[in-house]
Amino acid sequence: MKYTKKIRLIPITFLCITAGFIFLQFFNRQVEQKPVTGHLRNVPKQVEMILERSCYNCHSNEQRLSAFDQIAPVSWIVNKDIARAREVMNFSEWDKLSDAEHKGKFYAIFNMVNAGKMPLPSYALTHPGAKLSPNEVEIIKQYALSLSASDSFIPPHDSIHKENKDQSEPSAKATPISPNGIKYNDDFKNWKVIGMSTLIDNSIRVIYGNDIAVKAIEQENFHPWPDGSAVAKAVFKQTRKPNGEIVPGDFVNVQYMVKGSKEYTDTEGWGFAKFNGADLKPTGKTALFAQQSCISCHRQLAESTGYLFNVPPKANSKQLIEQYLKMVQK
């Protein structure tokens, strides 16, 4: 008797699931349709084809979604991912970016695909055709490298400083303010240098940390970083001394990250600011620039270090010390 009742429940359960699935479709929304204002310019066809196949379904206004992607509740996730992806990078609105921004976007593309973060693993799982081969990653790398001057074109240090002494340091008269309220703080020059890096655009980056950030690094206390931590990255063009040494030349920009867990909830508790050129022009027209251009890379590539790049490893970290003591005690 009990077995018969269980058998009868099967079609009832199936009908309930089907009815629920149909009901969800009444709340289904299609992806917001936006016009194409401008495509990629002066990009090799091979690179363009790779991006169209692997990126356009999210990072453009030209989606070619499968039927599965358009069925609720899957469509809710797809729509959210597309909205966020368009904010970060939209290949259908490429004309809205400056040449410098074009270059910066391609450096970001290479960093993401090289790290295996794009296409998103969850997307590639259901869309295997979007996966990039090692050869395709190399093609993107070579194109990104071609956008920067080759090492042989790094200018001599002496000639640059004779011609552009006024460009080696920022010289804004009034204190510039980022759209999200973060002010330029010249005091970063007195902070401790916590790292240096270079990029394929032939720039040198000097990273400074305030006392709170330095203490967090020393104590390995950056999961999460304490509020009040601040890091500044000063970017300079590379120049070459007569002895071949590569040193900072003209000032390019300074980038800030300020930790405020309650104030910057949409960007993992970090406030972002960037001030460009000698006049320290702030990046972004609205406070949304941090969500659209900054945090996406930090989420994908720096989650393990509290969303901050260039965190210096300690020479004698707690883990290394513990391992050494275990070896000695054996």
C-alpha cells in the first residue's frame, strides 16, 4: 500500500516541478538591448576573432545566447553577469575609450586570460567553445606587447630630464579629488616603499604603504586588511642611464587604494582613486568607475592577498618559521 502511494507521488511531484518552472518564466527578463556605437579599431583580425568567440557574449551589446541561457532561473544569472561584464569592458562601445584606455584594456585582457580567469571557469564549463588554447593566449600576449614601445626605444634618462624637468613630479595647484571623494594625498611620498614592479608598457611602479598597511603586512594580517590601510602606486615612464640601468622618468599617474569596509561595500571594502599626469586629473566621471574599471581585476587576480596587488612576501613568514622549527626538533 505504501509502495503504491509512493508511485502515485511521482507524477504529482513532476507536475509541481513543471508548474513551478513554467511559473518562473513569467518573471524572465531578456538581456537589455543596447546599440553598437563602435567596434575595435586597428586590431589584427586573428585577435578580433578570438575575442568575438570567447568574450562577446558577455562583454558586448551583441549577445548570441543559447536557448538554455535564456530560460529562468539561468537567465537571471546570465543577465547579471552580462551587466557586470559590460561595465568592466564593452567591445561594442570601444569608440568611447581613449587610445591610452585601449592599451590599458588589452593589458588587462592579457593578464586575465594568462591567469586562466577569463573566460570565467563557470562560463567555460557550459560553453566549452569559448575556451582559449595556449596558442590563442600567446596571440593575445604578442598583440598586447606590440602596443608598447620595445626595450630598445626606452629613452636616455639624462635627455628626458633635461627636456621635461617639470613632468617628473606632479604639480597640481589645488588638491584634486576623485569622483568617489578620495583626495590626492602628497604625503604618500613619506610612506614606506613596500614594492616595485614593471609592466609591458615600459613603466615602473613604486608601491608605498602607510603605517597601518605596513603593520598588516608585517603581521600577515590582511584577510581582511584593517580599516585605514592605504597604498599608493606611483607610475613613471622608464628611462635608461648611460650604464644601462633602467630608472623612473616622467611621472604618469598615482593610484590609491584606501580600506574602508563600511564605506566601500561594492568594491570589497576598498576605495580606489587614480590621478593622471602633472595636473593630477582624476580618473572617472562618476564614483562607479571603481566598480567598472578597478575591482574586477582585483577580484579575479588578487583575492588571496585581500584584493591588493604587489603584497611583498616576508623573508621569514610565520609558515617558514614553523616549518624550520619542525625540522630542527626532529
